[in-house]
Amino acid sequence: MTRIYIFLSLFFFSCSSAYHDNAIVPVVNNISYQIKLVDSLNVDLNEFVYAKYSKHQIWEDSLFFGLSPGAEPNTISVFNLKNEYFVKKIKIDRNFFKNDISSFYIHNPDSIYFLSFQSKNIYLIDNDGKKKNEWNISFLGENPFGEIDFMFPTFVMYNSFYFDGEKNQIVCSIVSQRFHELAGDSNLPSIAIIDLNLGKITKAFSPPIGKIKSRQNNFYPDDISVVQITLHDGIVYASYPIDQLIYQYDLESGELLRISPPFAGEEELKFLPPMAYDIKKDRSKAWTYRIQTPYFENLRYHSDSKIFSRVFHHFYASSESTVNKGQFRTSTIFLFDKNLNLVGKEIVQNSKLGAFGSVSTKDGYLSAPHDFYQKNEKFLSHKYYYKIKNL
């Protein structure tokens, strides 16, 4: 666990995206958008409250929930964004679950679901951190993972699951417990539907596809090898950080419905080939690869704008003189319509849209800057508000 935290803290220091104070996205298909940065949020911190969070969600564009696994595990801090003040800490009793929190989902402020590291457990807590329910998840039928079994991913930085209140089910990513050894064509499912009435996985789908499958016996770093999911209107949008394509699955059947058209040239994206296994085992070489490699953040849907977006962090050539200057990395924000056709993009420099710092809102992003830009810790670092507007 300590090694994971060290990796995350180093990675935050080394990677970031970029911004323009006020940019007009080029017109594509007769649609144009404005991306406007509003540098106006100054959410006061309590004396003993952490300033930046790597796991986060905004509920109803008003309450910010943040978790910092390395600095303050098992504690979710809550902030009021509209009135700009710290609300409370939700401290979760370490005695009632097996491992530290890895990811959470806010259904409402009094119903918070979370997964724990290297486990198959799902928990539900209330606004005071008291346990309301707990499930030890298994397959309803035959387990496709066999004796090696599955687990919830330890190393996913973006939200890795959704709660469907109407059906009382969880949609989440899953991996083999021998994830680090498997070839790309393992054919094991990567997305699970969990019926909480039964505490069982009733459906599992989305075997390796695209670049993650074609890697064969080579590897990408763990955190950019796991599928990212977005749930919207009965569709599961699955994507990988090292693949520009987006794969759409039917939530009911698990059937692959369609694959988005390519929206960028390979020369523009400059993806690196996967690592050989001996490079992956060399921590220094694997670290250099991870710092340099370009990658996508997860697909976001902005309900007010009715637009999908995806942030791409470009290749970063590190050297001894630039190893701690990843904050100057170039990024692109891609914008898509409901059919995932590209309707705009903006290439941005010197960003305050920090790596793992952006939180989706109904009409854009709230972001924390790279550590380089942080002047003090009197305010919540997540303060830069990007709005997407249809012009």
C-alpha cells in the first residue's frame, strides 16, 4: 500500500495538463464552444483539513467530496462550493472493513458507497461514516476468473464505479488477481454489473479490446491499463487511457453496440508502444515510461451542456534537467456530441487543469492546479472552474 501512495505523490508532482484563460474552441460541424476559466472559488480550509484530493466527486454542483488516500486514508472531506466553506470530515471506522478506501460514489450526501483496496467488498455509509450495509461480492453463476479470482482494481485514479439507484446495482471495473501477469488477449471481462439485492455479479462483459488487447505479452503501467467507465442513458462508455476509441456497451445485455470513430491522428497523440515485461519489472525504467507516456483521462458527460469531454495529456520528454517540470506538459480537451462525433477541441499550455485534479460538473470542470502552482494551503486547491458553453 505504501508503494502505491509513494507512486501517486510522485506522479502528482511530475504530470499535469494546461490551460488558456479564455479560449474559443474551433468550429467543427458548425458548432463552436467557449471554454472559460473562472478563477473565483476560494473555499476556506479548516486548520486540520487537507488542501488537495486525488479521489473526488461533486454532488449536484454544490458539495465537493474529496479523499486523499496517501495523506489521510479513510476520511472523506466535504466542502460547500456555493458558499465556499469546509463542511465536515466523514471519518470511517477502520474496524468495520478490511482494507483502506480505494474509490467512492456519492448517491446522495447520506448514502456513500465505497470500494476498498485489493478486495471484493462494497460498503455503504451514511453522512457520519456509520455503516449502513456491506456486501462481499461473488458471481451469481460460474466465475470466469476461475481459481485466480477477481478483485476491484487497486490502482484506478478516476472513478471506477457507478450506482444505479433505480435498479439497486453497481456498475464497476474488475480485474484478475493476477492482473500483472496476464497477456492482452486474456479474454476476461473488465466490467461487472452487481445486483446489491443479491450481493452478486449478475453480468460481466467487455473483454480486452483495441490497444489494450493488441499489446499481447507486453504491458502498460497498471493505472493506465484498467478500463474507465462512464454511465449515461443505459449505455456504458468504456475507454482506456492509451486508446482514443470509446466502446459503447448496452447496460442490460452487455452487448458491444458501437465503437466511436477515430477523432485524432496517431501523429498527434504519439502513443508509446507497450513495455516488455523486463522493463515493467525495472522500477526506474517503468517510472520513466509512465512520466513520458501520453494518456487520456476518463470520458465525462456534462448534463447542462449535453456534451461529452475527454482530456488528453501529451507526450512529455523528461530529462535530468526537466524531471520535475511536468507541469508544463501540453494537453488537449476534446469535445463530443451525443454520438461521440468530435465537435471541438482546444490545445492548451501551462495548465491549471492538474493531473488527477479535475472533477466533472454539469457544465464543465472544477480543477486543482499542479503542485507547482499552489501558493498556500489556506484554500481548497480545487478552485479553477472551467465552463463549456454552446455558442
